[in-house]
Amino acid sequence: MRPIRLELENFTVYRGKHSIDFSPLSFFVIKGRTGAGKSSIIDAICYALYGRVPRYGGEKAHKHLLSRGQSSMYVSLEFSVRGNYYRVDRAYSQSKSVGQSTYRFYENGKPIPLRESELNERIKEILRLDYETFTKVILLPQNQFDRFLKPEDEKERRKILNSLLGFSGLFDAIKERIKEEYRALEHSISAKNERLIQLSQADENAITKLEGDIRSLEGQYGELKNKKTELQKLLEICKRRDDLEQERLEIEERLRDLSEAENEVEEKKKRLKLAVELLPYKPRIEEYERIKGQEEGYIRERQKKERDYSLYSDELKVVEEEFKKIEEEFKRLEEYNKKILKLNNVLQMVESYKETEREREELKGRLEKIEEGLVKVKKEEEDCKERLSKGENLTKEVQEKIKDYEEKGVEEKIKSIGELKEKLKRLEDLEREKRKVLEEINKERKELEVKERALEEKDKERQGLEERIREFQEELENLRLSLQEEVSLVSQRMDMESMLRKAIEMEGLRGEGRRLEDKLRDVEGVLKGLEEELFELENRRLEIYAMELRASLKEGDVCPVCGGVVGHVHEVSLKEDLQSLLNRLKELQDKKSYYERERASLEAQLNLLKEKERTLIEELKGHDRQSMEFELSRLKERLEEIEKEKALVQEREREIKELKEREEKVLKDVEGLRVELERIKEGLRHKESRLEQAIKESEGLSSSLPDEPSRVEQYIKDVERDYEELKGLREKERKYLERLKELREELSQKEKRRVELEKEREGLIEQIKEKGERLKRLEEDIKAQIGEAYSHLLEQRVKRAVEDLTRKIKQIQEDYQKVSKYKQDIELKVEGLKSDIRNIENNLLNLKRQKEGVAKELYELYERFGSLEEAEKYMLDQEGIERLRQEVEQYEREKDKLSERREEIEKSLRELEGLPKTEKVEEELSKVEKGIHDNREAYGHLQRSLEELKRLVEERKSIERELQELKQMESLYERLRKDFKDDEFPEYVSQIMLSNIAERGSYYLFKFTSGQFTFEIVDGDLYVMDHHTGHHRPVSSLSGGETFLASLSLAFAVADILSQNAPLESLFIDEGFGSLDRETRESLGEFFEIIKQSTNRMVGIITHVEDIADKFSQRIDVEKKGASATIKVIY
């Protein structure tokens, strides 16, 4: 990046507009006293590019950059990168407490629309430098490089190096991060170990036990579910019986209610008959009531109209009196309007006076600005002439120097040194190649030794792996022999589990059999009681038949039973009802049939259970449950041992597989090492051949040179230096000529602008004179109208008078319209009320005649009921009659239907007699459901426990793997902590960076000292190689000027490393001369000239030392006057 032009306005100490043209500058000084604003020029460049400055910590501190007392600032930077031209404009304005930033970006003269974040990214992309790096390389602290070159000890040099490269904070941050990570690892390892202790009970045995408990619960669940189904069916029947009994009670209750309502129904029948008789009279009665209601409404309306008529008549008299008064005031409106017209004319003249006075003041303000502009333009014109004169002198000096170089024949010499340069370059390449090949040969010999040792170690490792594989294979064979009995044991366990389930089933069958036998005994007991009762009832029935027969015989009749003649007949009284006896007999027979069916069902179930029990006894073959459980437990224990042995077999197989893989890998490594050894040996032979060829070629080239290589090289450097100086002078000549052309154009524009301003000033003076004369004429006109001269108080009085008259006219007009309209409204209302009263009296007369006609037709009802009101009590419309008839019919239908339903329910209840109580069945079902719920709850709990246990087992395995990885990481961070604690790693990085800086700095020092000096690292310390003597020198032995060149070379090297070869075509060096004595400073002039000729960068030296600044032909002088600074550029 090379700055071309910088423009400032109200930036820090630079109040007003300032500009710096960098295009003619190459090696220059920025001079000014301490605090004058030298560094603010660098701040402006940073702000233009990135919108931030280093001194405020990178924050967007516009309020710190804005000149005190100003509300806006502006910075514009035009720069070039590799032949492309760019410009960035940034502006900031402050309004009260709110600030607003704007920016623009141009690329090769074209505006590019970008957001702020996109602009910053585009600048970073163009410069290939971010903000932090740019601020480090654009301004180099020369005094730190002096201390870096000659520190008190190596520790200070390393500290300065880390500060220059920005490593100090980085190393501290890395060290702190390592501590945090190590503490976090320790905490994680501790937490993992604690968790492993908590999970010590989570293993495969616990999972197997839980799975057995779950299978047991599944068996219990099946039994409970079957029992629940039976109870649900029984409960459904019991509930049906209860519902029928409840329905019977509700029907009887309803029948009682219907009996109580029988009198009310009779009354409804009578009312229904009267309503049917009165139905023809209903329309005439309704007509009579309607006429009567209209008559009463008209009477009320007439009374209201008469009251309103009286009120509006009184109101009309009052309004007529008020209207006469307002009418008189309305006739004076024309007089008020004339007064307002006169006053408005005066106000127009006042406004014209004020407008003319304002225009004159504006013209005066413009005149002052033009006069200020004239002064400024004249000053700029003089400054431009001065710069033009200086530029012409500089151009002549450059042209004279160019002529001197052309006379020396520099261009012809540069054409003739091409072959010499190629030979020298080839010699240098051969020397570098020889050193490189020697280093590679030594490196490969060391690598050969390392590979041979590695091959020997790999052979030993392979033998150890083969031995371990043999041991594991023998152990695995033994384990497999012991696992052969697993199939037999699994079969035995399955048989034993099947027999155990049958034993449990048999115990359940026996319990169920006992329950059925108990139930069968209960049923037989009930049947016996029923048979005894049926026998008694049957005998009683026969007795009743005999008694009835005896009662039907008379003396002398033949007995139908024995065939004898009946003698004396005794009177017999029947105390019992035969029908009730027959009903009870039928009921007992039905119960007997039900219980006989129940007994048959129970006997069939008992027979089935006994058959199953005999089958199970035969299958169990004399084994009891206790012995089977003991044998099953023994088999499970043995199978668990076999599972462990199987896991061990899998583990051994996995280990053998891993060992074989390792063995295969080791074999591959051995083979690879052998191939690598052959490759290294072949490479050594090839490199030794290359070294021999390079030595022969180097000797041949040395003999073909006209003189010693060092003298030939010095001759080439002198010619190239002269040629570069000639090119630089021609480039300066071109830039100076372009600048002179610009200055001449600028001077022409300034002169043209001055003439324009003078013409504009004369025109404004004439306009101001005309406005003054117009003001005098207006003042005389106002005085003629009002009688006094214009003043602000007079204007206010006239305005108030106009406003008062306008309000008064408006009020009079509104009052006149309002009262007039109100008077008309009242007159209309009075006439309307008269007409309404007459219409109401006519309507009342008509209604009276209609009422008399209807009354004659209703005379018969008066005679029968005494009054129309009494007749209306019994009167119903057709819908009401129909509704009353339906109520009566519904009562009779409901009573018949309920009686039929009661008989059906009683019949159904007789069929359901003998069932247990519903509460008992529900209680039994509730117990079963609770058992199912408890079973499922236990099942769910065990399932969740099983899932949780499996998760914990997996978690335990995962933690063990993670713990192994964490311990490896802990070991790594422990090593890093040690490295940083002993400063081994920072020291290692510092040595690498010191070596890189020395290598890059040698390039510049070699150029600055014409090939005399380069930097070298000897035993970790920085030395200078003197190529004239061929010896190393400590940097402390350098003179003041040599020290300056050495520190400057290091500064350039650090800038290159930090910018990573970014297009940094300019840099600034800050305050590097304050510590030098006067004698050393006097000798710096020749060194400045060396630097100027040896670099193609634009270099700016910032200093406050006067005698240093005087040695530069190109200067930027910064001078501070009060709170503001000015810039003067000397090319």
C-alpha cells in the first residue's frame, strides 16, 4: 500500500481543511515538536482505511478524533496497491448526543457501494493485512529496535521481540488456557472416577436377575386377567338385575304420582270442554279489547299535545323579542368590514417592509462570506505561486542529475553486465547447493542410524507379540473345551423350568378344585333345601285341592276319589290363596332348575381339573417343587459361570486379533524400514555424486571471471546502483512535471475564482443599496395610513384590532342565523300541534261508535259469566286447546305403559334370583384389578429399572473409555505446563523468530552497507558478519551510523514478517534519533542517502530533532498554534 493523497478536515488538532500529496515523496521526514500532531497523520491513514485508530485501543472513538468545538469531521485517503488505485472517504457528524458516520469507496475511479462490514473486509482483502497487523507494520518504533539490537541481556531481547511480534499477550493467554484445561481435565477425571464408584453394582448379573423377575410377573398377570374376565361377566349380570330393581321402584313411584294427579286431570277435562264452547267468541272479544286500548292511547296523546302547545306559544313570544335586538346589530356589519379592509392594507405594507429588511440582511451576510472567500482565495493563490516556484527549482535539479548520469554512460554499462551477473548468480547457486547437499548428506546419515535402531526395536517387538499370541491361543483352547457342556445345561434348564411351571400350575389346579368343591357343596345344600320346601308345597297343594273338592260335594254325592257315597259334609275354610301358592311353587321350581344347572357345570369343571391334575402328576414323575427349584438354581449358576467364560473367550479372541493386527502392522513397519534404508543409502550415493559435480562446476566458473568474484560483484552493484538512481530521477522528473502541470492549473482556477468573487461582491453592494431605498418608501406609506412610523408594537396593535373586528362580525352573523332559524322552528311546531289535536278528537269519535257495535254482539257472555274478564279465564286459542287435550291423553297412555313395564320387570327379576350381591362382586373384582394394577406397576418399575440398568452399564463402559482418553490428555497437558513453566516453548519460538528476523534483516543490511554486513545467529546470540574481514563481530562494536542501519534493517525485517509479504510499499519510523549524540547525528546524512538509494519503498521518518530533519530534501512540517495545527509539505 502506497499513499497518494490524504485530506483532513477537523481531525484531532487539524481544524479546517488540510491535505498532503504523497505522490512526489519517497524518503522524507515528518518534523514537528512533541504533541504538535505528527502521529495524527498516521492516525488519519488508519482511520480512513479501518475506521479506527491505535491510540484509543481500536474502539470507534469518533468523539476523541473530532476537533474540539466542531460538529463534523472528514478524512479521505487515496492510495495505490500493485498498480490499482483506490480511495476511501469517511465522514462523521455530531448532532446533540447522536453521532452519524458515512463512508464512500472508489476503485480505479469508480464508486463501489458497500456496507461498513463489507468495506472493512474489502480493505483487508486489498492490503492482505487486518487492522491489528497493519497498525504494527505501518509505524515502527525505532527506539525499541535499538534496544533489541543492544539489550542488557538475552532476556530483555526476548521480551522486546515478543512485544514487537505481539507474542507477549499470546504466550500468557496460552499458559492460562493450559492451566484452565488441566484443571478442567483433573475435575473431569475425578468426576468420572466418582461416577464409576457409583456404577460399581451395574453389571450383567443384575440385568439377568431383573429379567427373571419380569418373566415371573408376566405369568401372574395372565392368571389375574382370566379371573377378571369372569368377574366382569358376573358383575354385568348383577348390575342388570340392580338396574331392573331400580327401574321397578321408579315405575311404582311414578304410578303413585299419577294416581295423586287424577283429580287434576279431571279438572283439565272440564276446562277443555268450556274452552271449546268459548272458542267462537274469541275474535270479537279481542276486537273489543283492541278498540278500548286505542281509545285510551288517543286520550293520553291529546293531553300531551295540549301541554306542548301551551309551552311553545310562550317560548315564541320570548324569541320574537330577542330577534328584534339582533336584527338591529346585523345592519351595522358593512361598517365593520370597511374598518377591517383598511387595517389589512396596513398589515400588507408592514409585511413588505419586514421582507425587504430580511433580504437586505441576507445580502449583507453573503457579502461578508464573499469578502472572507476573497481573502482566502488570494492567500491560496500566493501559496500556489510559491509551491510552483519551488517545484520548478526541484525539477531543474533533477534534470541536471539525470544529465550527469547520462554522460557517465550508465545505460550502456547496465547492458554489458548481464553475462557477469549470470555467472555470479550461478556461483552463488552452486555454493548454496553445496551447503544444502552437505546438510542433506549429514541429515540422511543421522536418519540412517535412526532407521537401523528402529528396525532392531521392531524385530524385538514382533518376537514378543508372537510369544503372547501362542500363550493366549493355548488358554483359549482350554476355555473352549469347558464350554462344550453349555448346550446340555441349557436343555436341562429349559426342561426343569417347564416342569417347575407345571408344578406351579398343579398347585393352582388343586386350589381351584378345592374352591369348586366348596361351591358344589353350597349348591347341593341349596338344592336340598329347595327340594324339601317343594315337597311341603306339593302336599299343601294337594290338601287345597281336596278341600275345594270337599266344599263342592253334598250329602249323598259319589266321591270322585274313593267312589263312596258322601255322608255328612263338614264346613272347611280356605285360609290360603291357591294362586299365590302356585306362583311360589313355580318360583321354587325355577330356582331348582338354575341350581341343578349350576351343579352340573361345577361337576364338569371338577372332572376337567382332576383330569388335568392326573396328567400333570404323570408328567412330573414324582419330582417336587422344592427339589426342582434347587436343581434349577444350580443349573443357572453353572450357566452364569459359562457366560463369564464365554465373555473371557471373546475377550481373548479380541486380544489375539488385536495382537495379530499389531504383529501384521509391525511386519509392515519392518518391511517399510528395510525399503526406507535402501532408499536412504541410494539417496546418499546420489547426493555425494551431485556434490562432486557442483565442486567441479564452481571451480570452472571462478576461472572464467575477469577478476575476483567479490570485486566483480562490487562493480555490478555500483553500475546497478547508478542505474536505479537514474530510473528514480526520471520517475521523479515525471512526477515533478505532472505536479507542476497540476499547480499551474490550480493557480489558473484560483485566479478565475478571485475574479468571479470580486464581480459578485460589487453586485451585492448595489442590491443592498436598492433594498435600503425601498425600506424608506415603505416607512413613509405606513406613516401616512396610521399616523406613526413602523414598529413591532404598531404591528401587534393592528393585528389585534383586525382579529377583534373579525370575531365580532362572525359572532353577529352566527347569532342572527341561529335566532332566525329557532323562531321559524317554534312557529312550525305550534301550527303542527294545533293540527294534531284536531285529528286526535276525530279519531276518538270514530272509536266510540265501533266500541258500541262490538258490545252488542258480546251481551250473551255478560249474561252467562257476569263479565268479559271472567269469560277470558276459560278461553284458550286452538293451540292451547290442542295442548290441553294432549296432556290428558298423555297421562292415560303413560299410566297404561308403566303398568305393562312393571309386569315385564317382575318376570325378569324372578329369572335372576339367587345371584350374589353386586357389592361383593365389585369388591372381588376390585381386588383382582388392584392385583393387576400392582402387577403392571411392578412390571413397569422392573422394566424401567432394567432399561436404566442397561443404560448404566453402557454409561459405565463409556466412562471407562472416556477416562482412558482423559488420562492421555492429562499427560499431554502436564508436559505443556512444564514446557511453559520452564519457558522452554516461548524460548523455542523466540529462537525461531529471531533466526527468521536475522535472515530477513541480513537482506536489508547487506543492501544498506553495500555488501559489508549481514546478521548471523551464533550460539543463540545475534552477531554481525563483516564480509570485508571475514569475521563475526558483536553488535555492540558497531558505530552509531552502523547501529542505525542495523536497527533499521531489523525494523524492515519485522515489517516484512508481520505483513507476510503483503503489498506494503510504505512505512513510517517513529522517533529513532533522540538518544544519538550530535556527532553521530551529523554523520547520518550519508546513511540516509544510502537507504534512499537501496529501497524502493516510501519511507517516512517521524522526529522532533531539528538537525536530523534538516538532512532531508523532502519534508512535512507540522506546526501547532494554540489548539490547532497546520501542515506544510516541501518536495
